[in-house]
Amino acid sequence: MKPIHEVRRISARRFTLDDFMRRGIPVCQDEGMNHEADIDNMDDVVETLREVSELLADRSLLILKEAHQAGQTRRPDAERVVTQARRSVEKAISLLSRGS
């Protein structure tokens, strides 16, 4: 791994509306959109996020079980990453559920 001072910073790409539409990502535009339908879609997103959270929780437990069986005494780094991702998903669920 390169030392931090040798790593080049990669600039974030700016996405356009066309980029999202090409990928099939629904985009809400101000004119002509049914905002009640958007709320229904948001409920679908929240439900999907709940499923992802459950999958991440299961994966975290699996990593811990495997580490225990291997005789490890420290919490695996992979489990920390998965748990952090699950917390982020839970935060997104909380934020998106506020509007409902």
C-alpha cells in the first residue's frame, strides 16, 4: 500500500440527470410529477433498506461465528465494517421514515 502522501486524490464525478435516467434511477422533477406516488416509492425504498439491514445483521453474525470457530479473540475488522454499514442503513431508514 502506498503511503498516504503518495496517493492521488480522485475528484468526485458529477452526475447529470441523463446519467440517472440511463441507469433507470427514478428522478423527481418539479413539473408533472405525482408526489403521492413518490411517497409510495419511498415506502418501497424503506422496505428494501430494512431487508438490507437484516442481511447485514445476518452477515455480521456469520463473521463473528466464523471468527469464534477459528479461535480469534478479537472482533474481526470485516464485522466492524459490516456493522458500520448496517448502522448507516438504519440511519437512512430513520431519516426516510420521518416523512411518512
